[in-house]
Amino acid sequence: MQVAQSSANASLNAKLAIDAQAVGDLRGKLARDPQGAAREVASQFEKMFLDMVMKSMREATPKFDELESDTVGMFRGMYDQQLSQTLTSGKGLGLADMITAQLNKLNGVQSAATPNPARQAALTPQVLAQPAKPAAPAAGVSSSASDFVATVGSAAVDTARAMGLSPHLMLAHAALETGWGKKPITDAAGNNTHNLFGIKASRDWQGKTADIVTTEYIDGKAQKRVETFRAYDSYAQAFQDYGRLLSKRYGEATQAGADAKVFATELQQGGYATDPSYANKLSRVAEHPALKAYRAAA
């Protein structure tokens, strides 16, 4: 029995060494092929994380001497490893999706940015989450509220007037969702999706998509989640799709005319966003001076 136990302990020690080597292998794969290895790296770390959770759970569980032995512990450890492997296979627990999205975003930034470690260390996380910008402003990324309105204003006017809404309401909504164009929704490669309204891709959506880490409010608490958003070829397409969404799901909001409070309240009550302060925020944005020229009854 002692020989068997010694063999089991040696096997477990070897497994730990293999795990350490696996981490090194994953680092190498990620360095050689960031795009191709991102999902594999994320899946492996999800499994390793669950292994650690299971181990900590076992260590915190009271043990009964008459039922415990090294052999029982060995087989329980094997069972826990198999359980974590099963739980993280396929779609997994969702942690791998979040890691993959973050790795893809980071890889896109590093490939486009100047390789200056000191400069990158000084950048804030918000800047790192966006693609590096060329000398000339990228399409759709504005330096001020007036620039943003000038970029998307005509598309807003065409859609809003066709629906009987004041254009400034649609522009205010787009400004709230994108921070006046400074926080555009981009895909893994850093390309602008032109999604001005944070519209998620439903199962029946046939167009392009982008997976984004976003903040959702569940039971009043902010939580980070990976969600799939729609992507468009132009801002005109984005406004047209937004108009169809309003007509289909938020009919009361389309009757607001030029009343920002009514428009914002109907959107929130209809479940457009989970932020409990969403209506108040949208109403305040609608009063911005940059929207004055568009603030007219339809």
C-alpha cells in the first residue's frame, strides 16, 4: 500500500510539473500566433482556474479521519480534474469568452501601436482597449461633440424625420452610447462597427457582428459580460436599423416628437438598457448645446 501511495504522490507531483510546462507552452503559442492561440489560451486558463477553485473547495471542506486516506484523496483529485475538464468543454463557463475578447483587443492594439514599452505602460486601460489612431482622425472618432454631430447628423435627420421624431433625440442617444464618438464599438481587429446605439445581435441577425466586453446591471449591480453586437458598413445603415428597432419594440418612444424626457423614459421602461439611471442620462445629453440646431419638432 505504501508503494502505491508513493507512486500516486509522484504522479501528482508530475502532474503539477506538467501544468507548469503547459503554461509556458501557452505563452509561446500566444507569442507566435496571437489570433490563432487566443481561444486555446483562454480555454486552458479557464480550466486551470476551475482546478484551483475545486482544490480550494476541497481544502476548505472538513475531513473525517475514518473516511480519509491518501488513496481516497488521489482519486478525488482525479475526479475533480475530470469534472473541471467537462465543465469547461464546449461553451464552458463564459470566462474563456471574456479572456478571448480581451486578448484579441489587446493584440489588435499592440500590432498597430509603436513598440515603446515605457509609453505603453503609461497608457490607461481605456486607451489600450481602443485601436491606435493614425495622424488623421479615424472615421467616426470625433474630438468634440460638434465634430461628432457633423459626422452623423445627416444620417440622423433622414431617419428621424421619416419616423416623425426630432433628430436631436437620435443624436443624443448615439452620443450617450458612444461618448460623443470617442468610445466607438470596434471589432477584434480594431475596425469601427458603426454601431452607434449599442444594438446587440439577436439570433435572427444575419449581418456582421463583434464580441465586446460590456457592463450590464443585474439586480442593480454592475457586471462585466461578453455580448455580441451588430456591425454595419456605414452610419446611415446604423440609423436605419435603429429606426426599425424603435418601430418594432419601442413604439411609445417613437411618439415622443421632440420631448426628450418622454423619449428617454419610454426607452428605459421598454428595457433598452439595464442602467437604472439611463433615462436621466439620455435626457441630460439631449440638452447639449451641440444639438441645438437639430432640436426642432418633427
